[in-house]
Amino acid sequence: MGEPLDVLAATGLVLVILALSTLSANAADWGSITITPDPLSGMRVVLENSKVRCRYAVTEMPGSGREAFINELVLKEANENQAGAMLDEMGLSADEGRGPIIRAEVIYAGPDRMTVRLESPAKTEPAAFHGSRAVEEVTIYPDSLILRMDYLEYGVNVVDWASPGGTTAGTCVIYGAEKWIRGHVLYPDQYYSVLPEEKGDPEDAGSLNYHGSVIAGVYNPANGRGLGRVMPVADTSVMKHMGEYRGIEWFPHVEWRPPYASKGHRRPFTGHLYLVTGGADEILSVGKQIADGKLPERHAGQ
């Protein structure tokens, strides 16, 4: 698996060597995780199997500087990038993103899965409540359209603003939406919020709760392609639809009357991001299997 690559620790000749090197971890020939150092923009990290290619790389964001997130999530059978504006973007505050990935390490590579740990730089002046840096572990599986994200440290939000099925105006599906107390209101309004000053919605998420998880996704009705998310109800305080139904902005343990967190203390949690080719039905069916702990690692044609 090799040693972790650390941009901050690389200086002088070491920096030059790292900038020209690539760490690639392979497992049973089914896929790879490739880490490429860039002295100007941190690490570029690519996770790949037979069905999907996922790339974390830095993009210049107006108002928040250079920031790493998924800017390429290619469904290989259609050669189509679902990432859109951003996927798995994490803001540390309202006007500051996670920054570049300064440290990346493959922590597991086996026949069943591969996992990479990604770390961002710490803020010099952390907010009174929100986390001071982002640390997550991302897992890819053989022949699967599912990615697992373990959020170990995080800030104010996790944003998916996709191009589902190649479109800039998708169709949204959320488990239990037909019984929810409001319709699909668009950003900046809240679709779900436990904060008393916003909606004061139930902490158990009411009809949106499927066995302790929220299942949501967006797709292109013309071709059925898109993506879904599964996030834990216990760690989700606020949800907002991104413009033109291209994804969800998730707020875990949002501060309420700082330093108190909504839904208890901030803690690590796990989410899943997955691609689909069968529209709303597949978003919900795969999401339910993930929520039930029956990870359908080889869904979609297997």
C-alpha cells in the first residue's frame, strides 16, 4: 500500500520527488486507488473499479479559494460524468471549504474493498463550534457503483450538486416524501430542519426515516441515470435541495445556540453515495439495502 503522502511535510528535493511520483494501490486486479501529489494544489486521488471512476481534485471556488471534492464521477457504461458542480464537498463554515487534500493514505486494499483516508489542512482560527478540518475515509468495492464515506471530522455541511444522467435539471426522489409535511422546496429554503428557528421538524425525520436512514437521490428521467445518497437520521440536522433538483446539501449536527449541537454531540458518521441506471426505483431499492446493512456491492447488472 505504500507510505502516506503528505504535502505539508514535503519540502525542497523531497517535494520535487513527490510531485513526480504516483502511489497506486491495487487489489486482486479488480480496481485501484491512485494518489498523485501536486505541490500547488495538494493531492489528486482517484478510486476506480470496472464500473465507476471517482476523482477528488482541487477546484478554484469563488469566495472560498482552492477546495478538493469529487469533480469526476464517471459511470463507465455510459462514459458520463455525474459529478456536475461538486460532489462530497465539505464546508468548514459558510464561506470556507475544506481546502486541498494535504495527506492521503491507502489504509486498506484487499479483494473485498479498498479504502483511502483523506485529510485537509486545519483552520488557523476554528469556529466556536464547527470542526476545524475535514478528515474522511472513502471506500470502493469490486464491480460496484457504491462508495462509502466515513466522516471522521467535518465542518458545517456536505454538498452534492450533480449532473444526474448528464442533465442540469434532474428529478428528485426521497423516501417517504409523499407523506412529508412539505413539498420539494428549493434552496435556500429547508426541506428538513430540526432547528427551532427554521422548521422545528421532528428529530426522527418522520416519514423520511427508513430504518434510521434518509434515502435521497436525483436522476434524469430521459435515461434513468443518476445518483443516490444514504445518510443517518441521527446525524442529519438540515437538508436543502440544490438548484434544479441536482442534489442535496446535508448539514450534520448543525450548531444551535452554540456551543450546543443539534441531535447531540458531533461524532463520526457514515454515508453512502451511489450511481444508478434505473431512476427512482433503483435509488430507493439500493438505498434500502444499504440502510438495512445489506450492501448490494454488485448491483446494476450483476
